[in-house]
Amino acid sequence: MDKLKVIVVDDHPMVIEGMRAMLQQIAYVELCAAASNAFMALEMVEEKQPDLVITDINLPEISGIELTAKLKKEYPAIKVIGMSTFNERSYISQMIQSGADGFLVKSASKEEIEKAISSVIDGQMYLSVDINMNTQEKKALKDQPVLTRREKEILHLIADGLTNPQIAEKLFISLNTVDTHRKNLLAKFETNNSASLIKLASKSGII
């Protein structure tokens, strides 16, 4: 069986070494590269074509949140796990919104890292056991729809009370495009009107 190719992105050498030591203990995983920033990570991803990227959120210049969004846009098949010393909901929510498949706190054990990797490779969302949330909050976060940048933009304008023609004019796009995005938003939030759409998006912390 081919090993899972993993790239770790963190600007602290100690974290990289710690992750290297942990990943070496997981038989089916190969750490194929390590990067200290998002630019290097994107180069490594293009060169190595990994199955999984584990990235710190707080990277210099370009954050792990932005890196995740870029990876998911350019390489949708690659799984991404975010990690941080913080377990604040806002960080985690932003990572999930950017398309991350999971989230770990840096104090995670080798067993938890292995569980996170196997979960996301199997197509499941993984959230660290150390995240300071109750089960219901974790479930809500896992069920939160992932929106494109344009969908988020339109959602905020809907929340501001703009009509479809006003949104089209503001964003220099056709009325038909706005209508399609609005329908997609309603479908993703499983609702059929703008009022409940705004309510659900607000509850999820997206707006």
C-alpha cells in the first residue's frame, strides 16, 4: 500500500520536528516535506502532490486560513487539517469556512493525530478533543456549510438588506448570477427564505 504523503506547514522548527517524530510513528504516513510559510507550502504542494497538508493557522504573511482557501481552490482533492495553540471558536470556524477538513490543537497526542488523519482521509470532519466546545457546538460546526468567497460576499449584502438588482450593480455581475448564488445559499442552509438564511448564518458565526 502506498503511504499517505503529508506536508506540515509551521514557522516554528520545534513544531515541525515534533510533528515529524509523531508522524514517523504512524506506519502508513510519510512526511514528504515541511514548509515554514504559505509560499513555500504552495511550492511544495505543486512539487510533491501530497494527500494531506497539516498547517498552522498563525503563519507569517499569509495565514493558514488563507492558505487553506487557496489549496482547496487549486487542489480540491487534498485534505487540510488546521492546527493552533489556540482553540478559539472563531479560528476554527474560519478554518472550516475556508474548506479545512479538520482541526487539531498543537498539544494533540500521536494517537489523536493519527485519528484525525484517518478521519479526514475517510471524508469525515475531525475536531480536536481539546476544543473548548460542547458536543452540540461541535456538531453545529461540523454541519456548517462551506461557502465560496463570492457566496460569503453576497450573503453579507443580503444581510445588509440589499436586493438582487442592488447586489448585481454593486458587484458588477449579472442579475442571473446573483439569483443563482442566492439559490445556492438557500440550498446550503436548507431554508427557503432570506430571513431564516440570515438568522442561520448569524447563528453559525458566518455573518
